[in-house]
Amino acid sequence: MKGSIVSSAIAEPYAQALMTLAQSQNLTEPFGHECRTLTALLEQSPDLRGLITSPVAKDTEKKAIFRQMMERTANPYFLNFIMLLIDKRRIILLEPICQQYLTLLRKFTNTVLAEVTSAKELNDRQSRDVSEKIKELTGAQGVEIQTKIDPDLIGGVTIKVGSQVFDASLRGQLRRIGFSLGSRA
């Protein structure tokens, strides 16, 4: 169900309910942290993904595993939300719910999600510079950066924010020079 329209439509009300709870308890950022952690864990652990999607695994097993994973670190409200998802047989939608929650959180905090592709990994200073440039370009108060490495860029970065793409890569500059030379011929 990952990424389907149906799962998004079902996940949205759960994400909204989680946001409402988070706002009422002043826990929007901690819940965001939990969602980011769970999303990363689901991407890295085929076993966990298999458990939550398995129709054979019992709800008690699923609850025990989530309690064991999260009881010491997660907020009790968030853990109760996970238990509710299991009870309602919606745990299969955990990833789309978390992604939708993070979208709501970005809107709430005026934060943009930027996909930054570079030829090599950015150091802390470069990440801060890119983040400041994105704030300047978008008017956002905060920036959440997802990084990708593409050695074909040669140097520089490309930044995608929503449907806007800012190409400050050496490959992009060479392409633009090629276009301008081609139009003069």
C-alpha cells in the first residue's frame, strides 16, 4: 500500500488526529522525531516492515514488539497512538501516516523539505550555507534537508523544493554554456 492514493486517503485523518493530539500536548516536534525515526527504521528493516504488513502476525505480538522498541524512549501518547493503529488494523499505514504527519508539521512550523543532491557529501558548513540559501529563496523559517549523492554532478548542488529546482551544479552550468553556444551558431 506504500504510496497509493487509497493509503494516503486513509492515512490523512490519522495524521491529522496525531497532529491535533501533539498540538494539544505541545509535542509537535517530539512526535515529528518519532515519525522520522520510525520511517527510517521501516526503510532499513525489512523484518519490521514484514511484521506490520503480515496478516498472520497477531496484534499482541505487534504490540509487544512496538512496546519493546519504544517504551523507554517514545512519548506515552505516541506509543498509545501506535497501539490504537494496531487495534484498528491500521498499523500497515504507519509509514504513510508518519509521512503525512511530517508534511503537516512542516506546514505548522513553516519549514520546507529540500532534496539536495551533491557530487559528494556536504560538510556542516556547506549544509548550513545551503539551508540559509533555501530560506532566502523560499521565505521559510526552517529547512529540512534530504541529501543524495550524485558523482555525475562533478561539483556544486541541485536543490529541489516542491516543484522548484535550483541547479547550481557544475554539470548544470556546463549544460547552460552549451545551450548558449548552440544558440549563437
